[in-house]
Amino acid sequence: MMSPPRMSTVSRIVDIPPPRRGRRELAEDTGLRLGLHIKAAEQAMMAAKTEALRSFGLTVAQYAAMLSLYYVPEQSSAQLARAAAVTPQTMATVIAKLEQKRLVTRHPSSDHAKVLIASLTPEGETLLLRADEAARDIEQRMAEAFTVKEREQLTEMLGRVTAVLRDDLSAE
């Protein structure tokens, strides 16, 4: 995935008020907080994917790791953690579970003996491709809620939010 272009700070006056008491104030204030909308969308997507993947015996993190291994075979646990947006500790558990299910295998890296490299087994690849149909159905439903132009705009805007927040973190 390409990184969004570096954006200069856009000067727009936005006043996110501090918390105020009252139901009307809650509705008004939360309507201005983009993070709440982004989180709600992410939670809805994760719930839908969790439900869709359940019948395949996979969690979203397991699916994400397997999908990453399908695209780029032979990855370390650290690489998979970044791809799946989970901590390295979580990915270690995810990979161990996938290995127990015989969906992935691991072998020592030729570069670093202490690093284990994961690969999909033939059974893992078959299961992934079936599970991906269900996950793609969810992606399709989301995509169809927007025109092509709206999808492009949403992608660009979410990329901008990501870039702004990553810039803030790297400045600390």
C-alpha cells in the first residue's frame, strides 16, 4: 500500500470543545470527535469479520497473518505483527496457534538463527482462500456504500489522519 503524500498542515479552524454536561451537548460534542467515528467504523468492521471468519475457525488476527503470508511468503513474527497491526507478543500467540492447527510452519531464518520464519502450509493456503471470500464480501459491502470518487476521498482522508497522528508520534 502506498503511503499518502506528505500533507502540509491545513489551516482550518475547528473547535473541539472540552466535555460539557447534558445529552444534547454529548451528541453535539461527540459528533465533532473524528476518533469516535473512526473507532465505531473499525469496531463494526471487526465484528463483521470476526463473525464471517468464525465458521473457518480463524480470528481476524490469524486471518491477517495468513493473508500477509499468502502475499509475501516467509515472514518473521515481527513482520507479521506489523502487517496485522498487533503487538509482537500477540503475533507470537497467533502464530503458535496457527502452527498447532498445521496452517503454518516455521523454520529458523538463514540470516538470524534465533528468528523463526513462518510459511503457509498447503492446508493453510486452502483455508485462507476460502476464508478470504467471506472477508472480501465484507470489504465489498463497505466499498459499495460509496461511489468510486467517495472511496478515493475516504481513502485519502483516512491516510491523512494516519499521517497526522504518526507525525505527532514521531515528533515526541
